[in-house]
Amino acid sequence: MKMIPAPTGTGIIFRRTDVTAEIRASWERVVELPRCTALADNTGHWSEPSSI
């Protein structure tokens, strides 16, 4: 995991390099999966809690 500083006000962004997707940490991105919570972008790419 790399922690890279961003400009003020950017918030938290998870970047998946395996599918080239960026997912903003927001309640609007929460998706329901069996026995866990995950974040997804508009295309449906999602991030498992273990990869966050």
C-alpha cells in the first residue's frame, strides 16, 4: 500500500491497479455483499475490505 498526499479537500480515494479504477470513500459508494461491506465506483468495480 502506498500513502500518497493529495490536495486539501480531495478526501480518501482507493485506487485499484488491477482494473484501473478509483473509488472515492463515501456513503454513496457502499454496496451490499454477503457478510461484508465494500465500496464500488460507477462502473461496478468494487474494493473488498481485505484489499482496502
